[in-house]
Amino acid sequence: MFPILFLIMAIAGVSGIASALYGNYNTAKRIAIGSGIIILALAIAVLASAFYVKGFVGSVESVAYISQFGISFSLTATVAGIVLLLLTAIVSLAASITISRKFEDERNIYPLIMLFEFSAIGLFLSSNLFLFYIFWDVGVIASYFLISSFGSGNRSHAANTFLIYSIFASAVLLLGIMLIYFYTPVNSFSISYIASHSSLIPSSIQSLLFLLFFVAFMVKMPIFPFHSWMQNAYTEAPTQGSMLISGVLSKFGAYGMLVLFSMFSFSSHFAKYAFVLGTISAFYAAFVIMRQKDLKSITAYSSMLESGIILVGISSLSAIGTAGALYLMLAHGLVMALMFAVIGGIEVSYGTRNIEALKGIIRESMGSAYSFLIGVFASTGLPLTAGFIADVLIFIGAISTYGLYGAIPLFSILLLGLYMYYVVNKSFFAGKEYSNSIAKLPKGIMVSSYMAMAAIFIFGLFPFIITKLLGFTII
């Protein structure tokens, strides 16, 4: 079988190095966008292969690395990996297009975007925990420098807080991986091997193992109470960083949760606690949103709310709920890319993100107003958007597992919708006053917004593109 997964990794890695070594601004931009288009085309080819090539889903591409310890550089095409590969390709390309030299620091951030894309692709396609951990940390490094080098405001504090939480999560994750290696019958990092032999792990350490992985993934999603890094990281990062960190990096944790509940047979004992935490996190975010006046902060907490709903879907342990969680990962990543791109354009055009200062944006920037509204529709699960499909699947799964209690998190989405529609009405549409733009909206931001919107409607109108895959095992 043609090694398409290795090819995607090679293109992402080589293009990133090339732009760092040889690229001035314009050259790096062409390399990033060109490689992004190729990776997106290959991601679509991978999706098509999952439909039409027998045996492609679950196939492994492997090269021996440290064979005496059972470590290899191996990539696998799981359903979740394919969906999140597609998400990564779309959001990374949109982030590359978003950059406009007129409004950005002269320093070159394209290599960081491509390094981030490389790490995300590697993590979602990893077939063993050794590679998973390496790409997890590479993503942290790329995100840290995106915030610290190209952020705004108090970017040093935001980057350092993010790094402290990330180091904690990485340390906890590494400890869990080491324990698994030593306590499986045949010492192995293979996710599929661990999944088939997890029942043989001594019961005395099962709770500890689950807790270590669960905490690490909670930090990255983020889930209450390990969320404190999120607001500053999302708001102080540059527009491209916010798109990538909220749209893709948070899926490191969400994908990790999928792996966790699929890998450990004993994880079912802890599912109800995960459901409660996901519900608490969603409502916490919904109430905190109502005190925010900065558009980026509002969107950051809406992202946290959606992460809580994703955890609700995973914790249902039902096929349909888990499928909904995966679909929401895709929908949420696209929505975050759209909304942070639009907010970046608003900040450029009006010089502020404060909803108290912004009035009647539709008069000066109709595209920004309607693009943001579409993002709100998708995040609150309006029909014809990808968010609607995801929410329906999640709550069917949650109710089938937890009865009417499974419907409780739905009310957090209603609270989100109420405040978001207030924000849209106050700053974008209503009132006789309006804010005069101080700069022209960069074309790159418009193009990336249209990309994200197109994907949101494509996956909302044609859900079979993804749901047809769900007859396979997700992990």
C-alpha cells in the first residue's frame, strides 16, 4: 500500500524546515500555503481511501526505530485520526492564509505554523504512545512560541502560564505511559496491544493509570478545574495562534480522551465521573461567558463549553455518543477557526475587541458580521451546520446511557446561545450608532473565514461524508 501517511508527515516537516532556513516573508508564505494545499488534498485522499480501499482503516505504516524496546515510528489510519487529520489540514491552511504582512510583525511565523501542523498530524496518526508523547510536546513548543513571540498584550504571562500547565500535563502523561509499559504483559507502547490486554493490568494501579491520563487530557481540552491557562493563551495569542490552539491543540486532549476510554477496558468504571465533570465544565463556562466583554474571551469560554460537551459524548460510552463527540471535535475546530479569524479582522478594522465599544459592525463590514453570526449558529447547534449533527448524536448517546440526566448539559448550550445572540445584536446589528473602521479588512482573513464557513456547511449538509466512516471502530 502506498505510504500516504508518511508522505503527509514528510511534506509538513520538510516545508517547515525549508521556510525556516530559506524563506523571507513572501517565500515562506508561498511554501506554507502551497504545502498546506497539498496536505489538504492528501487528507481528502486519505478520507476517500477510507471509503473505497478495503483494509485502509486500521492499516499501519511502520519503520523500526528502537526495536530492542519495541519502539517504532508507526502511523495508523483510524477513523478519529482521519477526521482530525482533515480538521488539522483545513485549520492550518486557513491560519497560513490569514496572515497579512501589512498588519503582522515582520518576523516570520510560518515555520511555527507548519511545525504545529506537523505535530498535530503526527499525534492524530500515531499508533503508539511513544510517538503520541513526542508529538504532544512538539505541539506545546510550537504553541508556546506562537504566543510568546507573536502575541499581544501580556503575552509573556500568557505563554508562561500555558507552559506551566503544559509541563504539568506532559509530566503526568509521561508517568502514565511509563506505568503502562511496565505493567502490560509484554512491555509495549502500542495502543492496539494495550487495548487488547488492558484487562491484565493489575487492579491495584488501574485507578492511578486512568487518573494520570485523564488529568493530562483535561488540561489540554481544557476542562474545569484545569482551565486557567486557557483565557490568556487564547486572547493574547495572535489570530493564527488562537485559531490553531483552540481549533486543533484542544483536540490533543479530546482525542486523548477517546484513546483513553477505548484503550482501557476498566475505563467504564469512571465514565459517570467524566460525565459529571464535563457537565460542570460546560455550565461553568456558560456562566463565566456572561461576564466577558472581550470578543476573544467570549469565544475562548465558548470553546471550553464545547470541550465539556465533547467529554459528555465520550463518557456516554455508546457508539452514537462517541461518534457525536468526534463529529463535534471537527465542528468545534472549524467554528473556532472561523470566529477567531473574524475577531482578528474586527480588531484590525476597528482597533478593539470590546463589545461595549463596537457598534453596528454590519454597516462597515457586512462580511464580518454575518461570518461571526454563522459561527454562533454553528456553536449553538443550528440545523444545516456541522454543530447540529454533532449535538444530536452526543445527546442521543448521553440520554441512552444516563437517561434524562444526559440532557442536562444541553441547557449550557442554550445559555451560550442567549448570550452570544445578545453579543451579536449589541455589537454587530442593532443600534443607530456604529463604529467607523480605521483600517481595511485584510483579504487573507476574509478568505480563511470563507474556507471555515464552507467546511461548516459542507459537513452540516452532507454528514454522510463522516458518518459513513463510523461503521468502523473509531480508535
